[in-house]
Amino acid sequence: MKIPKRIQPLVDDGLVDEVLSQLMSGKEATVYMVRCGDDIRCAKVYKEANKRSFKKAAQYQEGRKSRNSRRARAMEKGSKYGRKQQEDSWQNAEVEALYTLATAGIRVPQPFGCFEGVLLMELITDGEGDVAPRLNDVVMPKDHAIEDHLIMMNYVKLMLCVGVIHGDLSEFNVLVDEYGPVIIDLPQAVDASANNNAKSMLLRDVNNITDYYAQFAPELAKSKYAQEMWALYEKAELTPETELTGLFRENTQSANVDTILEEIKAAFAEEQERLERKSDADAGVFE
């Protein structure tokens, strides 16, 4: 097929020899099957920010830190340079997440590098060598569903142990090869300790996956793996060796509204003082 404009520089540099076909086009990227020497791989071409339809991207990027102070200031101000750095951060987040998750023992495609908004990575195939199907296209017996659901809950646990939440996990972001599920699509991966939406995203990820497998094993719908994991994570008691049960008893004790409001007011006042100190420091004012 004709070489897409965004992949042409990789062809020029000898990283890609041939574009074989388009595999899919999603809300944040288009994925192609490419030949790199004797290997068949994926080339994920990220769409530019003004063409992405990924909703509420800012929620996912909350908590991501830039090691470069100039870059961080530019991203905060939204300058042209800052927008470019924001794009680089969005794209590189997936590469970093893939390496982090693979090291943690989670099955993800092997990345081979991100070049000017194009991520080269392993092509996941089935037992026949064809492109592996998405989970949403797979029908399975009850015992298979229970087994694979437990594998996925273990993957989510291992992700949380290294401080990562997928943020958009569903049956559409999981491939199934002859060895089981493989997690894909991670540019929106969330920092569990720094993002205020982390808990709700974890709950949604787990619920999405559980709802799918529950079609084949209805008893899974009653499990509460997300609540169990988050409670252990908050207490710093979640480890890769933790054996999950899927059981969790909700705290039904009534909240003390007045106490909560006082804590909110105190936190707000503390933040205002911090901002004032920062403003004084930026202006060269010292007490």
C-alpha cells in the first residue's frame, strides 16, 4: 500500500521497509502492519492533538511530571513549544508504560521505539500467525472466562503495584493470543499516586473487564476486585504477591460532614499559603 506521510521518515531512515496494511484507526491513533527487515511489526501513528477525539485528556495527564523545569513551565503556559512538549509527553507515556509493565510481568507488546509520533512495536498474533483478535471478538466457555478474568485482575494488581492505572481498559484494549490476554493502548496511563481521578479510573477499568467476562461467567459480576485492590494500595499493603479474593466489605459508617468540610478548608488555606510563598519567591520577595 501507499506509504503514509507520517511513516515516510522511518522508511527514509531504514527503520521500516514496507507498509503492508492498515490494521485499525482509533480515537488517538492509526495502526499499520509494517515490515522491518525480516520482522512484521506494528507502526502506531499518533494523531495530532486537534484531531484526537480522546475525551478529557487533561484528566489523564494530571500528575505527570516533567524533569525539565523549562519544559514544565512551557507546558503550563501552553506556548507553541509547550504544546509540542505536551504532545511528546503524551506519546512517550505509552513507551514508558510498556517498558514498566513488561518489567512488572504484565503481557504487553514489546516496544521498539517512538520516532516523531510513530511507535514501532511487536505485532501480537494468534496461533495461526494472523493478527490476534480483540477480546470483544472472543467468545469463550465459562471456565475459560473465569481463568482469563483472574489473569486480568492480576495484571491490574501488578500495574497498581508499580503505580500505574491503564485509564481506558476495556475489552477493546485487550488482545487475545494463544497464551491469553495482552494489554494494549496505554498513552493515557495514569499515575496512581498523583492523579486525583486514579481511584475512579481503576474502578472503571476493572468494571469494564469484569462486565465482559461476566457475560460468560455471571458470578464474576459480584466480585469487588477494584475496591479490594484500592483499599490495600491506600494502606501500602498491596504487593505483587498479594492473593486477591474479589471480596470487599464497604464502609457503611456515616461520614462526619463537618469534619470533612474543616479538612477541606484547612487544605485550601494551606494551598493558598503555598501559592503565596511561591509567588513571593518568583518575585524575589523573602520574609
